[in-house]
Amino acid sequence: MALPSRLVPAAAEAPRSAPPLPAVEPQAIVEPVVNVTIGRVEVRAVMAPLPARERRKPATPKALSLEEYLERRHGARR
């Protein structure tokens, strides 16, 4: 199968050469030296206040009658 004349593969074209670059001698590139010193770093945590809790009154035991007290005190002896 023949290709149309306007479609020519790239390999068939004559290679274009870039103009030669002037010869450059390697030079030592001097970069500035940067020294960084940190004397002191302080880190502080900020905590959100805790939500207020409802304070419950301690449960007070039911007052014993004298009869109940004596029954518990003497227990099975009676």
C-alpha cells in the first residue's frame, strides 16, 4: 500500500541539526552558605475549658428508726 505524497513519515525527512553551542568551560559555581540557628522554641497547648458537670448531692441514706437499728445491730440474736 502506497502512502499519499503529502503524508511522509518523519523518518523520511532530513534531520534538522541545531546550531552548535559555544564551548563553555566548567566553572566552579559558588553558592552562598546560609546558617540558621534557633535559640529557643516554646510550645504551649491551649485546652478548651471542660463543660460544667451537674453536681449531684450524695445520696443520703434513709434515717433508721430505733427499731430498725436494733434489729440490724442484734441481727439473728433475737
